[in-house]
Amino acid sequence: MKKLTIKDIAKEFNVSISTVSKALNDSYEISEGTKAKIQKYAKENNYKPNFNALSLKNRSTKTIGVIIPTMLNYFFAQVFKGIEKTALENGYKVITCISNQSFDKEVEIIEMLSNGSIDGFLLSMAKETEIKNDFNHFKESIENGTPIVMFDRVAQSISCDKIITDDFNSATTTVEFLYKKGHKRIAFISTMSDYKIGKQRFLGYKKGLEKMGLPFDESLVLNINERDYKKYGKEVKPFIKSIDLDAVMTTGESVAVSTMKALRKSGKKIPKDVAVIAFSNGILSRHSSPKMTTISQHGEQMGSKATQILIDKLKNKNTDVVTEVITTDIVIRDSTR
Amino acid sequence: MKKLTIKDIAKEFNVSISTVSKALNDSYEISEGTKAKIQKYAKENNYKPNFNALSLKNRSTKTIGVIIPTMLNYFFAQVFKGIEKTALENGYKVITCISNQSFDKEVEIIEMLSNGSIDGFLLSMAKETEIKNDFNHFKESIENGTPIVMFDRVAQSISCDKIITDDFNSATTTVEFLYKKGHKRIAFISTMSDYKIGKQRFLGYKKGLEKMGLPFDESLVLNINERDYKKYGKEVKPFIKSIDLDAVMTTGESVAVSTMKALRKSGKKIPKDVAVIAFSNGILSRHSSPKMTTISQHGEQMGSKATQILIDKLKNKNTDVVTEVITTDIVIRDSTR
């Protein structure tokens, strides 16, 4: 018999998965009437959030469930490489799903895999989950005996192991690096202002300016909300033209490529007139012309570390919760002096 | 959760097990009212006599399982976009897993998802599966009532719907295109000689030469077995130097970028001295300098078509098996005359 899932309950009442999740967790956001109705139904139909995980938790599958928010991302591909390597070394298998930045998909994947298929999760949160700020599915999974280790895009309020990039300090260090090379008009272009990591990078940028005694100038900041990288240029071009700048740091490499193009078109030489530096260290930075200086995030190390922490937890039933911070390095190529 | 048994249903309605059994089997011995009541309850509580895929095949989850062989691939990302779009339009959800080119992972994913989570599969085969030539997991899935539609990397011997790129004719057409632009020494660089699609492209290349009356020259063919795109250059550089050529066609865009670099380093101008054209139409071809002429595979269309075929099959229980061929287009940019 197919286990009654949160999805089935949502369908039954014609409400969202999030509503059911909140109702079952007695959230104040849901009306008492709805809560009572959903809780009654769940009870009557023997709904158990992760019953199988619970009953099976002493039965090891030697498999790790990995949830990655997006396919086309070199950073996550690097993390994945580290995960696969360390899992293999420890005799674990890996099963990987893509949430495609969707909250519903994330919930479904967790339900599906918790069904006795895996011992624990390694995951980076979907964008929608971060915006919704609804982490009940993570909480349930952990409470029901399926531990989670989060990497990169983590839910602060959830008590679990986390591996994060030192986004704030990395951005600060980058401003220092540029300042020491003689740059004073440093622009910040972000395609991640919705994300916590994007906010940290922005705050780190501001802190860097402050440390170097440079004024913060709002006209030097561009936040791009466009999701299609092919359209970044449309926002970058007028921005580049409108301001006087001698360096640009960006939150990712696609937008850095668009920025370099826009600079060239407006007659600026890279790195002579304007330096460019980007978070990430993927294929584009090596193939761009000039080759891009990047703030390298050590994705493979992050994946490897996350896997090791999860496996240690699975083996020792260790209940300590740690947050590891992976520092970044500036990989100097040709887009900076 | 404890599996709902026939005994539980009998208890619920205070009737005998025999009555429940007869009711579920639509026996004339039981009144229509009782049958309706018992069947409704069994359905609502997902009662199934035997827990296997076969018995679940009439229960729709409105979810499609997608298995993609590799994360960092713009073509598959395009296919995925088409899948998501068409699934959404038809009220279907999508759950996506990555086989990472592993036979074992592919088998595990199919087992896991066939467990009542999805109605059917859209998949592109893992490299290892293609090499092993072991397709029993596909056969089992189909025989047990979970249909499969394969795209791009398909198992010829499996009787299921398939959507493929017209690799052979595309390669032939590309040679014709280059010949008409005045090229006579056309090299072929492949990173896919292990794959059926790589073989088709090579055979199509040979056919194109034959059609144009050009001799086939083995020294103009380079097969790269290296998997790390960062190392393509090491094999491409000496190859480029060793031969006299005026055009190169490649099986992918990463290797085309490496080829353009090697050509520039050896003092050749693109496209004046040597034209470059690559299968695929991803981010690199738009960002490379010069921008790359590509053989565009219409991934989104492929994904959309595959999804439509699967959904039609799920709805109509259509047993016909089709193979759709998606043609390619040459997208002319700056790396060809």
C-alpha cells in the first residue's frame, strides 16, 4: 500500500503542501478550524510524517540522499564531485534529486526518499523555501531520525549541521584586494539579492568599503532580478554606461561575462581601465577573454566535508550540531591587474 | 505505517472478510450500496491487495519521473525546461534524479520511483548502461506498468517511445554546409566516440564527405577519451599543429572552445583560416570569442515532445510505440564564414 503522503492530504483539502505541513506542526499561521480538520484527517488515516524512516532508522541503507537546487551550476557540480568521492571512500551510495528551486518539489523529494531509501540527507535549500521561510519538512525529517546536513544555502533556524561559504568575509577581502591594487570606485553587481548568501556578499562588500575608508555609493550597486542569464546584458549595459567605476565585483560568473562584454562595448579595457572579479570558479571564468579572476568557493571541499559530517553522524549517532565555514581564495587570472 | 488489510476494512464496516473481498471484486452477491461504500473506503485509503507496481498501475500520481545522466549539460537543461513546461501545462508534476552516468544509480532510481511515486519515466540513458548494454531495468519497469519514454540517449532494443536527434543527417548536412563555404579539409573532433550518438555523428560526417566527393582522411579525426574538459586542450593542441585543415566540426561546445584556443595559439584566424562548428547550443557558444556557429539540437522541443508522448500514453493507455526524430538547425555566428 502506498503510504499516505503530505501531498495526498494537500490534495484532499485542496490546499498547498505548505499549509498541510504548517497545520500538522500546529503553526499559528493556520486557522484553528483548518488545523483541526487536517490533523483529524491525518490521524484517522494513520498519517505518519516519516514513519518508515522512524521504523527503519536502525536499518542502514548505506545511501545518502542529495538534493541540489539547480542543474546548471558549476559550483554545485563541484560540491557534487566532493560528495560522490567521499561517499564512495566510505562505502556509501548517493542518490541525487533536483528541487529546481521549488518548495513543493523539495518536500516531495524528502518524503519520497525518507521512505526507507536513504540514511540521511545532504541538501542545499531551494530558493522558494528560503523565501517562504517554511522549514517544517526539514524539522520533521530530522525529528523522525533522518539527519540532514545543509550546505551553502542553509536554513539558519533549523538545528542541523551546516557547511557554509564565508560569504561576508570573502566579499570584504575582495574589496581589500581591489583597493590594494589601486581601485577606488568598486561596483557591486548581484543576481542573488533575494538569497541570504547574496545579502551576505553585499554586506561584506559594504564592510570592505568601510574598512578601506571608501564611501558607500548606492549608484555603484546593481541588483538584477532577471533569471535568464542571456538577458543580464540588458541591465548591465546601461548601468556600466551610467557610472564612473574602476572595478566590478559580481556574485556569479555569468553576470561577470556579461559585464566584461558591456565594458568592452563601452570602450573600457579590462583590466587596465576596469578590473572584474566574480564569485565562483567555473568553466566560464577559464574560457572568458580575458580569463577571469575569481573568488573560488572550494565546492569540492564543501561537498566532501558535508559528506564526512553526515557519515560520522550516521555511524556514531552523534547529536552535536556543527556549522563549518569554508573560506574562499582569490584565483588571480587576467581580469584584474 | 501499517499496511491496510482486508481485515481492517472488514472491521471498519463490521462485515466479514469474505464480504469485503467480494465487494472489492465487484461481486453480484453484494448490494450496490455496500460495494460502493467499501470500494470508496478502499480507494480513499489506498488499499491495494498486493504491494507491487503492477497493482498500482491504475492509480495515477500525476507525477513524472525524470532521469538525466549528467548535471552540467546545457542540452539536458534545455530538455528539462521543455519537460517542466509541458508537464505543468498538463497538470503533471516532475521529479528529477541524476544518474551521473552510472548503471547502478539508474537501476536504483527506477526501483525507488517505481514504488508508487510516479506514473511514468522520461529518461536519457547513463553512459555505463549504454556500454554494459544491460537494459533489464527498463524492460521490467515497462512490463510492470510504468511506461518509459527515452530521449537523446536511447536503448534501441527496448520497445518504448523514443525521441532522438537526427545525429547522422545533422553531421552530413554540416559537412555540406562547410563544403559550400569553400572548406575542403574538414576535421572531426569527438569526445563522444563511446556513445551511439557520437558514432552516428562520425558516420554522418563520413557520409557528408562522400556526398561532397571529398576523401576520408583518418588523420583529420581526433577522438578524445579524456572526461575532464579542462584537459581537452592537451589533446587538441598537438592535433591542430600536426595537420593541414580549413574547418573543424566537434561533437560538443567545450571541446570547440578548446579547439578555438589551440587554433589561435598556432596563429590561425577564425573563421578566415579555419572555420569551427560544434554540436550543441549552450552558454559557451554565445560567450566564446568569436561567437560559435553551432548545430542546435532543440532540446526544449525534445523535452516537450517526450512529455507529451508520455502523458498521452498515460491517459489513453495507448500501446503503440513511436520513435520521433528531432531535426537540428545550424545557428550561424562568427566562427564560420
